[in-house]
Amino acid sequence: MPATSRRAFLGQAAALGSVSKPLFGRDPLLKTNLGVELYTVRNVITKDPKTVLQSIKDIGYTEVEATDYGNFDQIWSAIQEAQLTPASIHMNAALLDKDTHEIDTRFSLFKQKGFQYVVYPYVAPEKRGGADVYKRLAASLNKAGERAKAHGLTLCYHNHAFEFERIGDTSPLQILMTETAKDHLALEMDIFWVTVAGHNPVDLLGTYAGRVPLLHLKDKAKGIPAQAQYNEKVPPATFKEVGNGSIDIPAVLKAADTAGVKHYFVEQDQTPGDPLQSLRQSYVYLSKQFKN
């Protein structure tokens, strides 16, 4: 092979090698990125945090998403003892709404404890409104996200269903995503509430690819009417273990991997009995989708 041809061939091969991974296959979903949103065990964890968290670790989960209200200080040492990775934490929405130094104090504390993400969890019904309301919220979150970034954290917004209800030619979620900087606010997508609102999480992951680092995995009971619902008033039995409902979980996981999701948290708002048993069922299903 002539030298010039050889150089050209090697150059092409090197260029192809640099893109072959995204073109021909991505890294598999890893169990080290599979965790639990501790809201799932809220009714049992305060009674015996050490046993509950060790049980979560024994099931096979490696990460947790905590909540900074109610019992965080009580369970923190148990998280450490169980050697669960504290990846994300839901903050008190009222605190994030305020432009005070207390926000920086909490951000600093969470960074010291090893968290990577802080999450704005919920807009209470009495605080919802028209486009102007969500534009003000977006401005507030944009500032909070800038401060989180200064502490080495990423601020995310967790969706429910109401964010998809149309306001003219837009929606609350669209306003929050378009009125904030991408490096100041990301999305923690809850696939259950996306489907309750009548949308497909696969499509939404494509829309916001690169801006969804966190995903809440939960399933929705079969036979639920397809029409969109924009509130959280669903029967408790609507919540199902992952793989035990109507959501196409393999398609969601494939889309999430392509969109750049980094952490996956199983959350089941309501369970028929022991929440740890429900978490175990979800893990048995997901362990076939996630690799060691």
C-alpha cells in the first residue's frame, strides 16, 4: 500500500474509531447507577433506618435519592453504614423559592456529603397558575441552579402530570425548560406521571436529550384509561412495580440510555404491602436490563 494511501487509511480508521462507540453501540445500563427514591419507604424507614437501608442494599440497589425534609438527619448515618451512594436529594421547595443564604448553606452541606444533584420536587396546587407564574418560577430556579452549579451540584426539576396541561400554545414544563439555562436546570423525568399526562416518555426523552440526568422508574397499572389527567389524584393501585404494568420499560430504558440519563431511581408512591417487597420485585425485573 503506498505511504499516502496508508496514511489516509489510518486517518479514516482513527476517525471511525472515535465515533464507533456511539454509532455501533453504547455502554450497557449499569447496576451501579440503579437506586431507590427513599420516598418509597417513607412509612417504615423512620422506625428502623439501619435495617431498611441495609435491606435496600441487600436487594442489590447501590444508590439512593434522599429527601431534605422530615427525616434526613435521622437516616443519614444509616445511609453511610449501608454503603449506599447518595446521588441525589429532593430539597424543600419553599427553601428553593427563597433567595437567601440558607440555600448556599444547604448546597454546601449536600456537596460535602457526596450528593451530585439537588431536585426541586413539586409545585403545590395553590402555587400553580398561568404562564406568568411559571415564568417567575423559572427565573427563581435559574438563579438557584446557578448557585447550585457554583457548589458543584446540578439542580433538577421533578415533573408530575400538571406540567403538561396546555397554557395557550405552551405548557408549564415547556416554560420551565425554555426559560432556564441548560446548565442551570435539568429535568428529573418521572415516567409514570408523563404517561398519566397522556405522553410517551420515550418521545420526551428524545425532546430533552442531554438534559435528563435522572429518571424515576415506576410502572402504571394496565387498563387505565388513555385520556390525559393533569393532577395526582390517581387510585393507589395505579402504582405498580417496574415491569408489572403497562409502560414499555425496555423502550424507555433504551431511550434513556441514548438521551444520556446517568442515574435511575425506582420510586413507587404507593405499595400494596411492604414497600421493600415491591422494591425487590422491581429489582428482579430491572436486574435483567442492567449489567454488572
